[in-house]
Amino acid sequence: MFSMTFSGVIAYPVTPLLPGGGLDLDSLERSVARLARSGVSGIVVLGTSGLFAYLDPQERAQVVRTAVDAASGSGTPVGVGISAITTREVMQFAYSAENNGADGLVLSPVSYIPLVSQEIADQVETVASAMSLPLCLYNNPTTTGFTYPVELASELSWLDNVVAFKDTAASGRLFYSRQLLFAQQAEPGTVHGVSRDQLIVDEYPSAAWHSGMAALLAPEFVAFHRAVAEGRADDAAAWSAALHPLMHLMSQERPLSVLYALAEVCGVRTSAPRRPLLPIPSHSKRLLSDAVERLRSSAPSATFVAE
């Protein structure tokens, strides 16, 4: 087991599905094994990309076991999303993840009724006091209906095993202001990361990158992030420009449905996400395929792993 820091490029793979909607664990094993050796800094299963909200507890446990086994020996840590409606369920998923070999946990404040700061603090403190695994807090206002105040995330960062804050914002300017405030108030060493692929491609901030696209285009995102980290501004701008046409196409479609279509285009065997989510139109999928082909033929240099 590794001590997961949630720094670098953190990839969030889809959970592959069979045509009837069941888990395709063989496909998951192959995709995670390949991803674990692609240069990403970490993998997190059962995030939004991993369809966590549409899986039952037994399926979630199967996904964790399969991913941990697939990454074994690679040196790449595997984290697990543990978000759920109730704190009781969150704790059950946290214990299950730990028992199945996870290296870290990711928690967003999911609730039918949007939570308030006191309720989120109570949930985080409950998890942190019971678990030894590194914990990454997640600001996901589109899904949760709650925007994590930077002050709250900073306060919770002082808990012993809260090691990272996966953050997002509606604009680059707002993200940078949140990043600066977090750096001023959080426990030193707590990693501040960015989520939302559009924000990453457009702004490419100097931060940890949490990305569903990175699980499908790992060599590209690893090279892109390295250019940013090393201060190679021209290369970073070139990567942003190269990824923009694909990002634009994806922004026109339903988020999870288009990510599953991209997974198929990139060689992951999977069906569309479970209903009521519907697949994207076939012509849109062809446009994605063309965009990926153009990206790989014209992007700045990156090392591609064979399918």
C-alpha cells in the first residue's frame, strides 16, 4: 500500500459496462493495468467518471478489488471515491475501500438536500477520525449543489489524514483566487488540485490535475502537465491548443455519456452508461474519433502506449 498524495496527474477511469449493463471487470482490469503504467501519478476509481452513483455496494467493492489488483506492482497508487448520500454509507464504502487495498479516499458532499458547512465538517471529521488512509476533499458544485468554501476546506486540511483538496471553479480567475486563499490558510503541504477538464485544457494551472480525460489520453495529459510543471510555456500552450478541438466537441454533449463514448474511441471496451443516461448520437461519436486521430497526429511529442 502506498501513501497517496493526490499530486501530479490523477486519472479517473470509467467503469466499463457490458451490453446488458453489468460490470465488465475484464475490461476494467486491462484499462487500469495499462493506465497504471502510463506515467500518471495516481488513479481514482468510483469517481463521477467511474459511475459511482449508479453502482450498488457489491459492484463498488468489485471495482475496487479489480483496480487494486490490476495496478499491483506498478508503483501507481489507487484511490477510491467513497461519496454517498448518508455518512453511514460513506463510512461503509471507506471501510470497504481500505479492506480491499485502496491507497487513498476521495470524498465529495453528496446529498439529496444540499449540505451546509457544519454538516460537511461533521462528515469529514467522522471519516478522518476513523480511517488511516489519506483523504482528498472534493468540491463538485455541479453535482452536489454545494460550493466548498475555501475557508472550510482549509480548516479541514488540518485534520491528520486530509492531504488534498480537489477544487474547481467557473473560471480560471476564480480558480486562481481560490488557490491563493487555500495556500494562505491550509496546513502547509496540503495539495491543492484542479478538477474539470475544460478548466484544465483552457487554463492549465500549476496544480495537481484530477481528470477523467487523463484516464483515456494519459500520455497526452502527462506530457501536458509536465510542460506546465517545468515552466515550458510554449509547449504548454501547444498542448492546450491541440486538445481544444476535442474538448469543444465534448462540451456539446452530456458529460458522462460523452466520456464513455471517448473511452470506446480510445480503445476501452465498454457499453454506454446505465439508463436513464443515454449514449451520444453515432455521428457525434465519429466526430470524437476524428478529433482523437487529429490530436495524436498533430500534438506535441508524447510517448504513446500501445493499445
